[in-house]
Amino acid sequence: MKVLRLGGWASTFFGRTRFEYVDTSEQGAGMLGEALTALAAAGGTAVVQAAGTSAWQGLQQALAGWFGQGDQERERAVLERLDGTSVDLASASDAELERTTIWQQATWQARFEAVLEELRESEREQSAEALRVLLNTYMGWGASAGHGGAAVSGRVDIRADHGSAAALRMGDVTINNPPQPGPHEG
């Protein structure tokens, strides 16, 4: 099994590769805490999830602006990297797709982390908030619901097996065996 170490807080397994996210918040100046590392991971995930979708072009432009911070040359370089990511993901064979996706997500996470690490603390918080807004805008991750409602952003899979009941929201539920039919009922 291949193990890749990245900054963060949890272990994730993808096929035969294990990504270990190590808490770097206590490791000195310049390192990101858990929240910003998770935000960088979300950025990497957004890149690979959006590539080739209707959200891609808008996300590309927004990310180029976030990374470039007004520097047109940097924005152009980011757009080229994003284009390369999209091409890599689209051209990967079925056998290569999982590895390519993992690699691209980790690469983009590292890029987000590098930008955030270079900033002064006050700039870092502003930039992080801008990235949160950007991801919520283009990826729809900012779902919310009013009183009594349920908001879901992403995939939901609710199942009931072996005589159980399942729902996103349920009132009183009683599960009994139905009465046996009498001789005249069949």
C-alpha cells in the first residue's frame, strides 16, 4: 500500500493508496490549522468534482482570480493548470481515473495550502473567507434550510433493510408484523 502524507486531520483510503492527513496546527509558524487545511482540501475536491461539469468554467475563472490576486500572469498560469487538470481527468482511462483524481485533488490541496501559508494572518483570514464563499457559490456547498426543514448538499443515500424504517425525517413509527390473513382472506 502506498502512503502519502498531507497536512490535515483524518485518514482517507482510496483503493490501494492511503492519504494520511496529519494535524499540523501545532508544528510551528507558517503551518495551517485544521480549519484552513480542511478548506484547502475542499478546494482540491472542488477542482476535481467540477472539472468537465457546467460549474467548471465559472469555477476556473473564480479560482484564477483567487490565486492570482490581481496578477494577470499568475491568473493565466492558474488557468493553464486548471485546463491541464481537466484534460488529465477527462483523458484518464477507467483504470487510471481513481489515481488521477486522487493525485489532482492532493496537488490542488497543496496549492491552496501554499497560498494560504504565504499570507499574513489578517490576509489569510480574508483570503480563506473569500475561498469559502467561492466554493459555496460554485459548488453549492452552502445549503441551508428554514425551521423544520432539511438541507442537503451532495449525495444522500437513505436505506431501510431487514424490516427497519428509514427517512430523512420521521414522526412516530411503529413496526409490527402484519396480521396473518384468515381462511376467507386467502
